[in-house]
Amino acid sequence: MKQNETMNTRGDWKPFSMSREDALEEVVRDPKLRIPFWKLNQECRERFLEFLQGTKTLPVTYDPFFKAVFHPDVHPERLSSFISSLLGIQVKVKAILPSEDRLSDGDSLLIMDVLVELEDGSLTNVEIQKVPYAFPEGRMSCYSSDLVMRQYARVRGERGKQFIYRDMKKVYTIIIFEKSTQVFHQIPQSYIHRGKTKFDTGLELSLLQEYCLVCLDVFREFPYAKDKNEQTAWLSFLLTETVEEAEKLVNEYPWLEEIYRELAMLRRKPEEVLGMFSDALKIMDQNTVKYMIDEQQQVMDEQRQILDEQRQILDEQRQKMDEQQQKMDEQRQILDEQRQKMNEQQQELGEKQKIIDEQQEALSKKEQEYKILMREKSENDQKLEKLEERVRELEELLKKQQR
């Protein structure tokens, strides 16, 4: 890349524009650039070419570019100003702590993560989230608790037996969302949320843990009456993509020109910029894999929970079916007993009916015999009447003879 393409003739920070074809030809012709360039994904390749063309700025929300701008070893005042504008209090950054001193559990999709120690001993964790997924509140609490314990271990080690809990300083957890989740959009009038532990009685205690959540998408999309201050400047700076946007921002905040000038100077070092893009992409890829694994684990956990719930429902249904089967068996047993009693009663009725039939038959025979007897009696009565009439006749005849 030719050095005179970095600045225009006025010495301004805005670079000369060049065509995409010329930028791509410069990259392809240089073997130091060609291989790293083609290893980038399509989005990063396009952003790199647009930076070389002079139409786009660098994505300062990505870790390598953020640290290039805000590293306290080079520009200690910038990170201090940035964090102060977010927290709403004046702080001074002492140093960035090494990566091994950070709590990194791979739970999120980050594009920037930095842990700094402030001049008063406070710790501040600043991270930028790339995608709008459900950021777990528990994870933010764990990050904050980790900062407390990290500070506790260090201060207690330094103070020894002289340690008292008043030696502990605040810890701040700052989460910046490029795209925030729906819960933040339920409060569209606010793009920055500061919080700490409060008591329902109004009791005022200065506990160590404080939080600051920033929604860049809310800040950008809603027509706020933004005050002209450092917070507005820094958040606008993080969102700037085009040179035209940067120019407007510099007109409002001239002190940002120095930063844009430094970024523009990186056009002289395209190999270094490619390395920064590669580092950013590597972080993204690693966190994407971890995020996808975490998401898959969450899906599996949800499916397992659904299966457990379905299994519980099946067990309950099986228990109900068993209880219903038991009731049916009991009812069947009752029916069988009733059927048996009915059969016994029917058999008993049959036997009684047989006796009745026999008695009826015997009665019929007796009635028949009675009828015969009655007929014979009637005949005998007739014979008796005739005999008595003959006796009377004889008596009459005898009386006549005696006279």
C-alpha cells in the first residue's frame, strides 16, 4: 500500500478513496496479504477492503481494535473516560489484567472482553456481546462475584493479618450489547441501565457489586435528545461504520479526530490490520462454537426436561390406568359374586318352583279325588233320599195295615 494514500494533501485524517478493484488488486498482489485475506470470512474480507478503499472505519467493538484504541499503556485517559461516562462517576484505569485473570466460561458470544483495575483498587469487567441471545442473569452475577473474590484474594494476600473488609473496593460489571434482547426493548426510553443491590425497606448499604448494561441498538435506533457529552461521543464512536459518519462525529467532538487519525494510519500496515481481523475472527469462531455447544446443550436440557415431564405424565397416566384397572377388577369381582348369588338364587328358585309344581300336582290330584268323592257322595245322597222315601212309603203302608 502506498504511503501517500493514507492522508490527503490537506493532512486531514480522512483517507483518499480508491476502488474496490484497486484495493483487491493490492491485496492479491502481495503474498503477505493474500493468504490471510482469503482465510477471513466474507464479512471480514469486505470490511477490510472497504477500510482500504477509505469508505469504512474499523470495527472498534471487536477485541483487537478496541484494545488498539483504548489500551491504557498507550492512551490511559481514553479507557478511563469511556468507563467513567458509562458508570456516571469519575474513575481512572490503572491497568488491564491479563487474560488468565478473567473468568471465561465460554458461555457467551463475545467480540470484546477486558478486565481492568482502577486506580483505587476497584475491578471493572467490560465485555461486548455480539448476538441477541438470552444473556443469563446468573452468569452476570457469577462474573461480578468472581471479581469480588479475585479482589479479596489479592487484597488479603497483600494485607495479611492487617486485612479488614473495609479494604475491599467496588467491582463493576459492564455489559455492552450490540443487539439487545426483547426485555430491554420493553423500556425503549433507556439505553443504559445501572443497578446495584437495594433493600425493600429503603435501607442504604454500600455493597460492592454494581452493574451497567448498555444497549447500542437502542441507542442508535431511537430518536433520543442526546446530550452532547462524553457518553454520547463514545457510544456513537463504537457504532460508527462509515467515514461520513466519522466525519460528522468529529465535527461534534473534535477530540475524536486523533483516534480516527490513528485508525486511518493503519492503512499503512494492512498486514497488521489483517492480523487483527484474524484475531477477532478467531475469537468469534471459538465463542461461536462454545455458544453453539451451549445452545445445543440448552436444547438437549429442554428436550430432556420435556421428556421427563412427558415421562412423569405417562407415569401418572399409567398409575391412573392401574388404579382404574384395579377398580374394574374389583367391580368385576363384585359382578361375579352377584352373578354367583343370582345363580344360587335362581337355582334355589328352581328348586322351590319344583316343590311348588309337585305340590301343585299333588293338590290337583287331591282336587280330582275330592271331585270324585263329591260325585260319589252326591250319588249316595240320591240313593239315600230314594231309600228314605221308600222307608216312608213302607211305614205308611204298615200303618194302613195296622188299622
